Amino acid sequence: MRAWLNGELLADPTQGAVAVTDHGFTVGDGVFEAVKTLHGQPFALTRHLTRLERSAAGLGLPAPDLDDVRRGVAAVVGDDPIGRLRITWTAGPHPMGSGRGGGPPTLVVAWSAIERAAETTTVVTVPWTRNEHGATAGLKTTSYADNVIALAHANAHGGTEAVFANTAGNLCEGTGSNVFYVVDDELRTPTLAAGCLAGITRELVIEWCGAREIDEPLVEVQHRASEAFLVSTTRDVQAIARWDDRDLPAPGPVTRRCAETWAAREAGTMDP
């Protein structure tokens, strides 16, 4: 693992470096991006940085210097077959509590090699909901406690990802993934109004494969879907083999076509 903090490459990223008063640490007042790297090249970095700016604006943080971010990326990225960049932008040091006090923002860029995701996954619907009307709906913030709890619940029930409904009972998203599914041979995914994150992989799958954006009750999706898959930065297109107590073809024909299209398009450009 390598990490770059406010313009300096850290000798040992496992040792303390961020201030204990940093608002990203104390109250989760920060935003981040996770970016896949392939043989030392970040994938879709421009789209990720655009979303980083959008999330920062939504949280009321100053805009990050994207040239500075790119310098951090160049400083830490390795040439392993696959890796993950984590770009974190926080409000910086502030007084304890929710109020901000004007401290300079903190920028951390870290990278580590990872293993490729499995071809299939199992998901568990959790009893908690996403609030599509919340102040941080759709923003990629560092406040991930809900996701930690949900994923632990899914793991305890034999799943590798958790799936949320929103307050209306409609399908929303996973803890770190977007959900696609097939009904009557039509590929579908929730709209952004459902409260899900505007995932970069989601965006590209819609552009490359086509999908109808529609909000439907989660229970109906579970009952009617003939196949389903997750997408995320490190999953790409990952077939769902089991959703709660229901087995699904993994991959089904639509999922297979999407995975093949993804692989072909990704091979053609690193910054679509």
C-alpha cells in the first residue's frame, strides 16, 4: 500500500498522519472515490473526479484541486494487474462536534493491489432503508456506518453484499454497488431519484448496454426478476446467484452479454 497526504508521499501509511481533529475522522465530514487501476492505469478517472467535485459541493466542501489529485494518483499508483485507488477529501481539522471551524481541507490518495472479484455473488436484503430524501442521498461520503452494519448482517446470513430498499419500499442499491435486473427480457435498474449512488460503472453499463431506469417495489423485483447482477468499480458486472432464498441463473443471458460488452469496451479505453 502507498499513500499521499496533502502533497507528501508517506513513508509508512499505516502510521498516524491525519490529525485526530480532522472532521472526516471525527464525524465523517468528507467525500471519497474508489478507482480501479489496471496495470498502473486508473480506469474512468475523469468521471470519478467529476463525481468527487459533485459530492464535495453537495456536502458544502470547497472544490478539490483536481490537478493536485492527479499528482497524488501518479505518486502512489502501482503497476499490478489490478488495484484500487482511494481518493479522500475531507473538511480538515475542526473543533470537536458537528460544527465546522474553517480548517484547511485534507486530501489523501492511497493505492493498494487487490484481487479480481468473483464472477458471482449472493445478496441479502437488509431490514434497514435508504433515505432518498436525506441531505446526503446520492453523495459518496465517508459516512459509511449504515453500510458497515448492513454488510455485517448480510455476511451473517450467508451473503457477500447487502441490498437496501428506500423509504418508499422500492429497490435502491447495495452497500457499495448498484443493482441491475431483468424482467421480460428487459434490463432495468433503479433511477437516481431512488436515492442510490450515481455509480460510474452503473453509468457506463447504461451507456454501453442500455437499461430502463425505473423504480419498482423491491419485493416485486425479487419475485419477477429472471436474472440480476451487481456493478461497481471493482466488481464490474457480477452475476447474482442467490438473492435471499431465491436462486438465479448466474450468469443469465442478459448478464452474460453485459459482462462481455463491458470487457470489450473497457479494453478499448481507460478513460471513457
